[in-house]
Amino acid sequence: MNKIAFLTTIYPVDESFVDDFFCSLSKQTKTSFDIILANDGFLELEKFKHKYHCLNILEIEPAKSIAKNREILIKYAIDNSYDIAVFGDIDDYFDWDLAEFFYNKK
């Protein structure tokens, strides 16, 4: 079984996007994955962590730019032995079977 991480940066944005993002991940058919995010100034994250307590949301310190945020997210995934890292934007909505797709990858 693959160890999977969904990687994103969260920043001040309309909360409806954040809710859609976490909602889509909470509805995955395979739920054994981590969400790793660099929090770049979104002040309401604790509210969403509480609402989506079924998700394993790991918060890391942001860097100074979008590119650096991606770099630290990738480094975190490598350092923590993830087999697969999936990038998504905080305003993305994922199909219900995306995690299952990656579980079946060799």
C-alpha cells in the first residue's frame, strides 16, 4: 500500500474554497492519506481542522514564495518517506476516487 500525501499551500482566501477542498478529500473512497499544507496566512485553519477532524491535516511553516512553499512541501514528503505526493491548490475539488487511483499505482 502506498503512503500518500496531498500537498497544498493555504493562504487568505474565501472560506468556501477551503471547505470544498477539505470536503472533497473527506469523501475519498480510500482515506489513509495525509494532507500536508504550508499555512501562508490563513487564520481560520483551526476551524477547518475541527470540522474535518477525520482528516489527518499536518501544518508546516510557509516559506517566502510560492515556489519555496512547493519546495518545502516536497522536501517534507521525501523526508517522511511518502511514496506518492499529489499537489493541489486550496481552491481545487477532487473526485471521490482520486486517492484510490494512487493506492493502486506501483
